[in-house]
Amino acid sequence: MKVVPWTRSLSGLLPALVLAALTVLAVAPAPASAATGVSSVAAALRENPVYVDPAASAQLSDAEADTLARQIRKADKPLFIAVLPADYPTRDLFTRLRTATGVTGLYAIRLGSRFDARADSAVLPRTAVQNLVTSVRGEDAPAQLSDFTNRALTNMGGTAPSTWGSSDGGGGVSGTALITVGAVLVAGGAGAYTVVRRNRRRREEEQRAALERLRVVVDEDITAFGEELDRLDFHPAEAGADDTMRADYERALDAYEQAKTSMAQAHRPEDVRAVTEALEDGRFSLAQLAARRQGLPLPERRPPCFFDPRHGPSVADAEWTPPAGAAREVPVCAADRTRLADGRDPVIREVDTDHGRRPYWDAGPAYGPWAGGYFGGGILPGLLVGTVLGSMMSAPAYAADYGSGYGDFGSGGYEGGDLSGSDFDPGDFGGGFDGGGGFDGGGGGDFGGGGF
């Protein structure tokens, strides 16, 4: 089943609303004093994003749990957090919890001092989940869950399930509840339209915010290119100038003007791709002009430097391994090639994020179109594999929010927050941790497979 985000038909959404209403009626939250099984945890998570088992209440206070829950609800993302006692049975725990909850999302579980997470690939790819878990390893429960939540909400896709906040707090099906179901069925069409309109409005707000943050970076790129034009100090009538030089210079000037015009007309993050395409083309024209003026061989048409496209066209491919990632070949400028050969760090383009300055490939989904304009779709998957941006771009919902054509990043699946029941890929929720038999793997034993 494939659901196209934001364009879900009313006929497809109505059954989901009915299922949500029936789910609320059929499942009553377990009393705090009852023994907590997976079904009870799932029932609680359908109504609230954070569940703390009574036997694990010392790990996370009610106030801390409420703070996390409010943050997740405000972000409107399908993130589920469960804090369970250290001796809670771990065999197939994620698969069983995902099946019982029936909601597409990201599931994080803290057991004693151990922590792990799994997600539907439509919400967050497996590599991104692993990276997030690794980034918070070893922290105490409040800090770990807070850090994980902050980072996950920044990177994940999807929307919160409609079941949150829909409980009437009773232990059975009351007359009022039956009337409510009738009202839901009667008003299903109108409600579906309201949900679609709300989602469209939220998406537009998110895109405006992403574009404004991206605008700062793009304006820096445009300014840097204008400064390169000034430093070149080329005059079409200067001694030695010929028609090919003047053509190079004219193309560079046209690219500069096109970049400014495209940015002024941008309304969505994907519109930025035209800006960086123009800048990439303009920089190559300047490189050609510089070679002609110096009597050097014309440069090969290559992508810009991966570490910072403002460095200009790359001169070679060099092996580079990002933190916690796999080695790959990336295009580099002459200066960064020398730095890497000497064992030094390259000069990386960093941008502002909610968590401080970060490399652009760890900064957020809006940088996909920005990078796509510089590097084109064909080489992006290889460059970004294992990075936060690459992981987000592999999610099926990415193209609907930020455009497509960035290479083979995959597609398909449910949008986060869907009531998909047991219809999900068990591979997303199985497997060991750090290569071990671990938390949800076939070994069925130790949480984390010895990774802690």
C-alpha cells in the first residue's frame, strides 16, 4: 500500500477515521496498578505519546513525561516512547508493540539503563534510527529521552495519529461513546475534509519556515559568487580578451542574475534547486575563463566540492569517511584534497540549526534541493549515504515535501501516523542491535546485543 502524503482521498481517509473511533472505544487504558503487558502499553501509546510503566517510574517523573508528551504533540509527529522496567521481556518486543499499537511511527523504548528504537521506514529509515540511538547512548533517562526526542522530531516524517487525546477516560463503551461513534460516521466526510485542509495548512507553514532558514544559506552562496566575479576583475575590452572569454564572462553574469531572480521568486524549499543549479553553472564558467586568461588547459566539467560548493568545481575524487558512517568517494577541491592527504579535516560548510552549527548534510530536509542543484540527482545517493540528510531523503514522504529527482532513494509505504494495523514491514522492527542478537532480533535475548 502506498499513500501519497497530503493528497490522501476522502474515501481513503474515512475508513481510517472510523477505525480510530472504534479503537478508542474498544481499548480502555490499563490501570496504573495492573501488570503491564504489551497490549496495555500499546493501548496507552495510542492515547499518549509517552508511557512510563509504574515499575519504572523512578526513571522518568510524571512532570518529565508530560513535558516530552507535550513536545511530541506540538510537533505533530508519530513518536512513541515507552519506559519499562529493566527485566521486561525483550523477545520480539518492537514487533509485538508495533503490531499491537497499529500506528505507523517511530518507537523508542528505555529498559532500565538500556535504550533502543525502531521505526517504519516511511517515517525514518533504519540507518537514521541507528544513528539517533547511538548519539544518545550512555545518558541517564531524562537526558537521553529528551535528546532523542529533540533530534528525532527534527529528522522524522509523518504526522501524529488521530487517536491521541481521543480517550474518554472510561473503562467501557458508554452510551455517550456510542453516540460519538455515530457522530463520527455521519460527519466523516466533513471531518476528512477538515483533516486534509489542516494537514495542507501545516505543511505550508513548515515549508515557509524551512525556506526562510534556507534563504540565509542561499543568500550567502549568491553573495560569495558575486564576490568571485568582483575578484576576477575581468573587463570584456581588456587586452588579450577574445570572444570565448567574453562568452564565459557573460554566462557567469547571467548565472548570477538568474540565481538572484530564482531566489526572489522561491516559494518552497524545492524552488532553491534552480538557484544552486545556476550558481554551479556560473562557477564553472568562471573556471573556464580563468584557465583561458592564464593559458592553461580548460577544466573538466565536474561537480563542486562536496564539503562546500563555494570552493568551486572539484578537481578530483577523494575517499572520506563521515563520523559513524562508511567510507565513500566525494568530489573535492584542490585545497581539501591536500588537507585529506595530510590527515587533516576538510573545510566543511556548516549552517545554523536548532542544535547549533552543523554540516549541511546533518542540518535538515530542506537542504536536499539545495544539494540537488549543486550535485544533480545521479551522484547524491552515493555522497549522502549514512548522513542524516541522505536518510531523510530515502523516506517515501520526502518527495512530496521537498521535490523528487535526487537519485535512487526509494519510495513506498505508509505516511507516519496512519492506522495501518499489522500491515507493516517486520524488517523495520526486527534485527539485532550493533550486529548482535539483541533487543528485537532472532536471538531473542539481551536488549542491545551487548552494545552497551
